[in-house]
Amino acid sequence: MNTNFQVIELSGILDGIRGNQLRREISELIADGNNIFLLDMNAVTFMDSSGLGSLVSAMQMLRSVNSQLFICSMNDQVKMLFELTKMNRIFQTFIDQDDFKRQILTATRAIS
């Protein structure tokens, strides 16, 4: 499988509206041939339950086309929401983009 890596940098509030935009953006990027996605949440100031639901929906959409979704740079509020909802067991998260590149991209390229 060819690996095409795409970073999506989110900012502000991640709610249902922004989550719907995110899913549309991911759909377009899948059509362009991308299959590994990293959501960089460094600039996300708040995420509500509908935003979390949008992430789950995006992950399901990506899994259905044999693609992967990863998350990095979560603030304390987002980390707490992930822990309370046990989403930290569902999503693979990383400290930042460099951590992701070290762990995932290096391993993926070694396999290819």
C-alpha cells in the first residue's frame, strides 16, 4: 500500500459544525489519494461531545477505505475529554508532529 501522509491542523472550537467541515475535508483528501491522516490539535481551544463524535465518524470513514487517523498536540481539556469517554483507547495519540513522524512514519516507510 502506498502511504500518502496528510496533516490537518485544527484550531478554535471543535464542535459539530467544525466536525462536519473536517469530515468533508478528509473525504476530499481521500479522493486525492491520501491514506494516513494526522490531526494536529495544537490550536484547538475547546472540544465538545459533538466534536468528539465527528472525530469518531471520521475515523470510521477512514477505516472503511483502509486509511488511518492519528491525533497529536492535544491540550489538557481535550485529553480529559478523551480519558473520560475512553477515546484514548480508540485513537492513537502523539505528543506532537515530531513524535508522530518518529514513531509512525518511520515504521510505515520501513514496511513499504
